[in-house]
Amino acid sequence: MDFEFLREIRVQELERIARDLPAGAKILEIGSGAGWQAKQLASYGHEVEGIDVVGNYINYDYRDVRVWDVKIYDGKHIPFPEGTFDVVFSSNVLEHIPHVESFQREVNRVLKDEGLCIHVMPSASWRFWSSLTYYWVRIKGLFRSGKGKSAPTTDTEVAKVSLLRKLLPLRHGERGNVISELYLFSAYAWKSLFKKTGWKVVRIDKNRLFYTGEMALGRRLSLRARKKLSGILGSSCNIFYLKKR
């Protein structure tokens, strides 16, 4: 995992929503990870609390690279009193919460009545291009195989490199599969879920960046180029602005 590249992407996304934040807001970031965005939000003059679960999703563990005091919680009960925050923010997190619908009640509980929720969510475009680059990265890997690596020697190791795992990309979130995520990650699907769980969808924006789950080309493709590509290939995230009904 290229944490530095990921940090650049997340900070760039944050700059897009910064203008929509009330001055000196008390902000909760759900799924803070290493705390890059929490630290950046604090640099804008906001009071920021970050929470995350142990190990984060798909076995990423940010403990060794954290730059912010991130509170660890159980993933279900947000450890703050009712009506604490002016803004609740998350970036590429909600799709990893299996109880995402019931979790909306917790978000609603800790948000002030006139508060704002901002969720940056992977798009259907991200899902499509991530599936394609999955194969590109694997094909590149075939030419590198055998260089300094020994073949798997135990049944467990063999299972880890099973043919099926190599041929089929796994789903990214907690629902559906790699095909159904083309719908589940659409702006329409998330808008429907938010409305169903009691939110008013104020606005849907795009992050105006192109990248994939395989981090194709990484920092070799500049942020400026990624911005231009988003106009052709689609933005990798949708940004949802929500208020209480």
C-alpha cells in the first residue's frame, strides 16, 4: 500500500469540500484511518474528533503511520453524546459498514439538529475502472513472478493464491459482489439509502479525480492529469451532502 499516494488523494478530496464547512465547526470524522484528513481539517481551524475500528477495513492497519489521535470504537456505537457535532464527515467508509442502514441512527444522534453530513463515496465509475485495472496489475505481476520469491509450499499458502482469487476481483464493500457494486456504488443507490434512513439529500457533487482501487500508475500520474481524466473516464467518488429531515 502506497500510503503517501493515498494521503495525497484524500487531502485533495478534502479541499473540495472545505468551502462547504461552517467556520470553526466541531467535526466528527468516521473511519479516520491514519488521521490525514482529520489533521487537515484541524489546520482549517476546526475542532476535530476521529474514530475508527481496530485494523480498519481489508486488514489495513494505520497504527504505525497515524498523524492524529484517532479513537478506537466498536464500529456500532459512536462514543459521543447526542447532538455533539456540527459536521459528520466520512471518506470511503460507509460501504465497509455491514450495518450501514442502522448505523445512520448513530450518525443522526451525534449530529446537531442543523448539522451537516458529508460522505465521500466510491462511484460506479470507480468500480468499473478498478475491475479493469485489477487485470492489468495481475498481468504485470505475471512478468515479475519468480523474481526473488519462492513458490508456496503449504496448503494454506496455495489457497491464498488460488486460481479463482486471481481471476475474479473481490467486492470492495460489504454488500453484493463486484458486478452488483456497479449499481450499489451509483449515486442513485446511495441517495435511495440515505432517503430511506431519514436524511434529506441536499446536494450530490463529484470529487473530480480519477483513480482506481489498484492504484494504477500511482504518483506517476499527477493529480492534475487525474483531474483531467475524471472529465473523460468519470470521477472516482461522489460526495453526498445530507441534513436531518
